[in-house]
Amino acid sequence: MPTVEELYRNYGILADATEQVGQIRRQAIKELPQFATGENLPRVADILTQLLQTDDSAEFNLVNNALLSIFKMDAKGTLGGLFSQILQGEDIVRERAIKFLSTKLKTLPDEVLTKEVEELILTESKKVLEDVTGEEFVLFMKILSGLKSLQTVSGRQQLVELVAEQADLEQTFNPSDPDCVDRLLQCTRQAVPLFSKNVHSTRFVTYFCEQVLPNLSTLTTPVEGLDIQLEVLKLLAEMSSFCGDMEKLETNLRKLFDKLLEYMPLPPEEAENGENAGNEEPKLQFSYVECLLYSFHQLGRKLPDFLTAKLNAEKLKDFKIRLQYFARGLQVYIRQLRLALQGKTGEALKTEENKIKVVALKITNNINVLIKDLFHIPPSYKSTVTLSWKPVQKVEIGQKRASEDTTSGSPPKKSSAGPKRDARQIYNPPSGKYSSNLSNFNYERSLQGK
């Protein structure tokens, strides 16, 4: 393969005058597509891909336009040149070639991106995915999820399998390895928008229950300031809505139940005079409980007699005491939040303090609805809520609005451009802020005498 300079010299374009090199290079780039015929096209595509490393913005734009031009002549040949450099080129060339594909493919018309071309993109992408960084993986998922041929149920399933392979779900999870934890989170974030009632999350949910939940307290992360435990629980909650038939459902449901109990404390013991016996008020971590309770509620639907038939009477009694204590504290805080937000609209609700209160109210309302379900005899799993960090789906005029709960766990409609997590406008609270703020509230006065 000739170098860029050799190619220019062969075409008589390269000049000796150094002050004219920039102009000559730009003119050469403009004229290169003229030579992109037959067997030459992949070579020209390869050369243009190498030129993406330029730091000259005008030259960089010309290279992009030239690549798009030959893409429309022969998409397969152009992809050959691009993927050749992605697999074998220098790091800067690889990086910019991947970004070219992630930003420019979606601008090409259907007559260029035919089914055969998309199949070639998928095939070549699988080769690259054998060895990628986290950022590259996210970009390739953006590329692949935007392909028209992968918008079908079978296409989405292919993507989920790709993500599962990248997540290495066959291997034992190592909670003390930050890279292992980060890889799992990165992959799961890419998988979540792909799940639906027809594309199940069972494999991921099973892995989280069996491998991650038991190690939740020992997770490490390279991301500074991230509440890694809450992040894991949020992902599990989102996936639980689309879990299919699970082989070890009872075992995994018990693991989820046991983890939920860790965040649902027993009420403090009272002395004979009715005063607190000196124990500190338990901290109520609402954000964690919302995620765990929602996940348990979703999986519990598949084994509705778990609480009544699979637990002994003493365990069930203990759970109801915890639910009752949590619910009583919850009611106090919901009233305080509603009072604090009463009459506030518009700009007043956009302050950081009120944003926290609005989301806190969503969290506590969700927990309240789910707890009410579990207090039914027998426990019910019929209520639906929208997780606090997800946007509420608008109710059409004439559509009946639910009294307490809003929408089910069904995914939002996806555009033809493929699933985009960033389009969901998730509001992420400062790490641990809700849980710490809410759990510092003193419920003692409210709980006395009740």
C-alpha cells in the first residue's frame, strides 16, 4: 500500500514548494474521488481514512466530504478502506474513523445503506468489538443500533447478544476490579434501551441477582463521585420489567428479597415508658428501596405466592413489620414534601433544592404504592409505577388516568434512528444526596403513640 505522499507523487500533485503544501494537499483531497474507480476505490478510501488524522479543520472537512462522496459510489468498497484502518491503523486514525461512521452513516440515504451494506457493517463491527475500549464500544452500539435492518425484534436480539458477549456474563464477577465493574455497567447501559416485551433481559437480570447483588457493598468504580451501588440497583430495576422466564426464579427472588431487607430496618425498640430505648433512628435509604422494591415487585409477579408459600410465618411477619415501619415514616415525609412544594410552579420548581424535593416525592410515592400492594392479603403485584428517574409518559386526551400510579414499565417509543439512552432525559441526583437527606429526617415524633 503506497503512502499518502507516494500517492500524491504518482499523480503528479505533490509540489516542492513547502509554502504551497497545504493548498496542494487540499486540492489533492478534492481530486482523489476522481480516481476512486474499480479496484482503486478501496485504496482511495484507505488513503482518505488515513487523512482523517489531520489537525487542519479545512482539510479535515474536505476528507469527510470526499469519503461521503465515494461512499455513495461504492459503499462496500469504502467500508473496506475504513475498517482496514480501524483494525490496523494508528490510534488517532482508528478513533476518527469510528467517529466518522458513528456520525455520518445516519446521513446516508437508504439506497446507499442497503441490507447488504448493513450486513457488512455488522460483520466488520463484530471483528472490531473483539478488542475495544469502553468509549469505542458505546460508539459502535450507536452505529449498529441505528441500522435499519437491526430495528426488528431479531435485530434487537442480535444486539443484546453482542452486548452480553462484551459484558462477559459467562465469567465470575469480580466486585473488587474497577474495570470489571465499569465494563458491566457500560454494557448494561447499552442493553437497557434494547429490552422490550419481545426482547428479554433475563440473562442480565439473572447475572445481577446471582453475581452482583451478593457483592453490592464491595463494588469498586474508577468513576469519581458515582454512587456505584445505586447505579447498579437502578439498572436492575429498569431491566426487571422485561425479564422473561428465569430458571432459578425462586432462588434469585430470595436473593433480591434478602437484599431488600437490608435497606428496610426494623423499628427501634421502645423502653417501658414508650420512649426510644436509646437506639438511633434507622436510616431510611429511599432511593435504594425504590429500586429494590420495584425489582422485587416485577419479579414477584412471576411467583406470586413467594411471600406466602416460600417464606415461613416468622419471616413473613418480620417483613410486614419492616414494611409497616417504613410506610409510617414514608407518610410523614410525603406530607412534608407536599407541604414544601405546595403552590410552587415554574421557576420556583427549578431551584436545586426544589428539584431534589420533586424527585424525592416521586421516589416516596412510588414506594408507597408498591408497599400497599404487598400489604394486600394475599400480596398483590398489580400496581404500576414509573421509576423516579424516568420521564412520565403523557396521557392522551380521553385516556383514563390512573389514580395513584402512572405508567407501566413499558419502554418509550423508539425512533427509527435506534435506541438512544441520552434521549430519555434522565435526571440524575447528586450521588447519595436523596438517601442521605431523607434518612436524616427524624420520624420519632410522628411514630410515637401510633
